[in-house]
Amino acid sequence: MQAPAPQPRRRGRPPRDAARLDQARQALLRAGVAKLTERGFTPVGIEEILTRVSVPKGSFYHYFGSKAEFGLALIDSYAAYFAAKLDRWFLDDALPPLDRLRGFIGDARAGMERYDFARGCLVGNLGQEVAALPAPFRARLIDALRDWEARTAACFRAAVDSGDLPTDTDCDQLARAFWIGWEGAVLRAKLDRNGSALDIYAQHFLRSAAGPA
């Protein structure tokens, strides 16, 4: 007697176990981002992240092959989250382009203040310890920064079109200058445990970008 043909897999939501695995993986990523924005990659042990989300240590390798693989996934997750934040501000046609930048700065400042300025930028934090990190981290961090710079440059080009920036503005260079300075301001805000460095940087950057009055 011929065996019955296998039934095709039903479409719809994934099996419960797959959904549970994905939820646990996302919880690990969220906990990892929280820890690494405070302390960086090297000082943080996997155990404290697992404890934070109540995942047994032996289960970690169901989700990530190693701590290094986990770190790369954290960079990707944070970079995507931050790109979405930039788009939310920089693509808001209801605001003049430079007001979009001001809105992003204010939103980022409020996010740091929410955690008493203990958390900074994951990309900036890892950039400071890159010499001690696995080799693939450097390229992944640079890719994240270049992506943010490209989104910022597009906002600056809109500001040129609207007359808010001089017509000869090099928007790509200006965007790179913004992020170089912004990461330094975020570091100083963490050190000072207040937002004055962010405020000073934003005021000087916007004044300088606009050119002579």
C-alpha cells in the first residue's frame, strides 16, 4: 500500500516554537543593546544579559553561535533602529529640513535623559574599543555610520533646496562632520551625566552650517 502524500505546510503564523524562539532572540537583542550602550562590549558578560531576560545559559547558542556573532547582530539591530529614527525625523515633510535635524537632536537628548545619561550610542561605544573587538566589527560599525551620514546628507540637500543652507554646501561632508561631532557630544554627555554638551554642539553646528549671517 502506497504511503499517503505529505500534506503541504499551512500558510499563516509560524509554529509556536519558532515564534517563541524569535521572541527570545529579540529579547536578548534588546537586553544586549541596553547593556552595551551603558558599558560597551568587552566588559559585559553573556551571563548578565541572559539573567536579564531569564534565558538559560545553555540556550544562548540556540540563537547565536558566539558572543562575537551576538555583537554583530546587536550592531545590525541598533543600526536599523537608529536608521528608522532618522527617517522618522528627516523625511517629515511637515517640518523645514533643519527643524527636522533639531527634532532628531531633541528626541535623542530626551532618550539619553530618560536613562539619566547613562546610556550612549552603541556604535560610538564600540568604536572606542574597536582595537579589542573581533575584526568584522570595524567594517560593520563604519557601514552603520555611513548609512546615517547618507540619510543626514539627504536632509541637508533638502535644506539647500529650501534656501536654509548655502547653495555651495557640501552636504556629504557636512553630514560626516555632524556625526563626528555628535558622537563626541554623546560621549561627553555620558561623562557629565547631563545634556549640556549636546546643546552646545547643536547650537554651534547649526550656526556654522548656516554660514555668515
